[in-house]
Amino acid sequence: MSATTDGKPIAAALRRAHSAADVEYAAGHKNMLQLIELRWIAVIGQVTTIAAAILVFGVQLPLVQMLEVLACLIAFNVASHLRWHEHRPVTNNELFLALLVDVASLTIQLYLSGGTTNPFAFLYLLQVILSAVLLEAWSTWTIVGITLACLAGLSIFAQPLPLPFDHARGIASLYVQGMLICFVLNAALLVVFISRISTTLRVRAAQLADLRQRAAEEEHIVRMGLLASGAAHELGTPLATVSVILGDWKRMPEFKRSPEMLEELNEMQTQLKRCKSIVTSILLSAGETRGESAVRTTIRSFLDELVDEWQDSRPVRDFAYDNHIEDDLPVAFDSALKQMIDNVLDNALEASPDWVSLEAGVDDGTLNLTVRDRGPGFAPSMLAQFGKPYQSSKGRPGGGLGLFLAVNVARTLGGFVAATNRPEGGAEVRLTLPLSAIALDKKPDHVQH
């Protein structure tokens, strides 16, 4: 069990804040890429519309000036692609600026092609709706104000298109045809891109919900760790007293003459040492060491010694241990990781006292530990809520914390814990940890255990 003391709650809060910011920035980056893609579609659409207006319908347009605006828009989009093709954080202000460029480009093109008499003036609605989805409230209202001012300015300063006023012709009217095309463009682009943006927003909401859940779980661990640390301090004195009494008893003639009682005393001292070791581990995890240093060892040595210690202190009848690690890498293990593995083994032992197995291996820079048992396995409801606190089949208060702590310790190190039921019966728990989280840069000069 690990606790968070002193400056660690602040560090944990900062990690959560950075994670939340990363989620926001990732969503902003995806939205910026959507705008870049939409701008390429706008370039193609403008080229097609200008060519059709001049070549098919014979509308006189200032071709050179409109192509210059298109060239500037293409240059801006190329620059945007070069800047944002990598995963960079995108802020609201940068999205706001990108939409302002789109509004400015549309305004100039409309000014050169009839102003408000151009049926494509309704494309302003596309910019307004995109801003409402992508931007903060103040930015959206700013876009609304700017587009309204642009429309008013176009109605005053732009020269109308030399088109016949033939609305009575209905669908045969050139203006009505242009308006229908504009509606189709607006509708199609909004359906496609708003759907994509909504998906991005849903993913962001799910990630933020997951971060909030993790924050709650970490806070739960902190409270348990502080409670455990306080209990460990309180247990130190009575354990020391019991140790002195047992030492005195071993020297008494009554116990020396009785091999059975002397054997029981030895067993009591062994279990007392284990209790002291547990107290030491709790204090070490809480950052309050009792003189012991962090463990610098090798991966095979750590696992072999952990297995020997666990097997000697538990009433397991048949324990199968397979260590397939060939490259004995230098690593650093803390007590939280050791206790995590012990918790998983203890759970397997409670479910299957007759047989437990542990298999260790390294694959592509990842440490894989697999614990199996021949017990009843996990209930479907427990598998669905695996790693949540108090999910246990043992029916006692506080049950289910072992796997909960294991999942959170592994997640802190960049790994994960997965559980399944074996086809032949029993359960399997797989712990996966990246070696980069525990490996040392070089082999230590001496190994300390």
C-alpha cells in the first residue's frame, strides 16, 4: 500500500491537472486538423465555383484578384499544416484566429463577387456554427459580431452581381440555383464536420471522466495510506515489546526443557518478524523509512527472492514458479511494487490454497507477470468492475482492496493489470510493466537487498 505525504498530494494534483490539460489540448489539435481539412475543401469549392461562373454562366468576375485571395488562403493552410501536423497543444485563441482567417477570406471573395447579392453569402452561417461548437462563448459571440459587420459592410460597399432579377422563374433562376447549391454545401459540410467534432468532444469528455475517476481513486489511496502509516507507527511499540518478551521466554528454563514450546516460540518470532517487515513496508511506502535503503538489484534476483520470501511465509501447498527472464537487467524496486505482487499472489492463494503459479517473462521491453490459480474464478460482475475498490467475493468488510491497489500501482508505473477466467477453471491475473519504469541506466557496482 502506498501513501502520499508531504509534497506528494501537490505533485499528484499537478499531474492530474497536466493530464486534464493534455486531454483538452489533444481535442483542440484534432479540431484544428478538421479546420485545415475544411479549408482545403473551401479552396477546391471556390476554384470550381469561379470556373463554373465564368465558363458556364458567363458571369464577369475579377479573376486575378480572386485568385490572389485563393493563393493567400492556400499559403495560410500550408503553413497551418506544417505547424499542426505534429501533436501540438492548440488553444482557444489559435482556433479563433484560424476561423477569423476563414471569415476574412470569405468576405474578400464576396466583396469581389457581388457582396450580399451573391447567394454564397450564406456560408457565413457555417463559420458561426463552427465557432459555436469549437470556441469559448466570448469567441463565438465575437465571430457573430464580426460576420454581422461583414454582411452589413458588403451590403453597403460591394458592387452587386450583374445577374437578372428573375426570382419568379423559380428553380430556373440563376440566383435560386446558387442559393440551393450553397444550402447543400452548408448542410453537407456541417453534417460531416460537426459529426467528427462531436465525436472528438465525446472522446474528450470520456477521457476527462476517466481522469476524474483516477483522481478519486488516488485520493482514496492517499487516505488509506495515511491511515496505514498512522497504524504502523502505533504498532511499532507493542511489536517491540512482544519481541522482547519472546526473547526472554526463550531463555527461561521451562521453555528450554520443552522442544515443542521452543518450536512454537520460534514460529511466533518468525511471524513477529513478518509483522515488523509489513510495518516497515508501510512506512517505507509512505516515505518514512526506518533506515532501510531502496532496493537496487536485478530483475531475476528480485523476483526469485520475492518468491522465496512469499513461499516461506504463506501456507501454500503447491507453488509453481517459472522465471523465463534471460537478460538479468539491473533494476530498482520499491516496497509498493513488491507489495503489489504479494497482494495478487495472496488473492490467488485465498481462492486456491492447493495450487498457485507465477510466470515471469520479458517481451519487447515489457515485464509480464502472470499469476494463475485453480479456484472458482472471477464472477462476471467482478470482471466488469475489475480494479475498483471493495469488489470482492470474500464477503468481509474492506475486501477487494488488494487488486484495487495493484491496479493503481501498476498504472502509476505506466503498466496495467488484466484479469480473466481460465477455460480449465480458476483465474489468471496478468501484470504488465514497462521496463523503462524500473530499469537502471547501468549495472550497479554492488547489489543491495
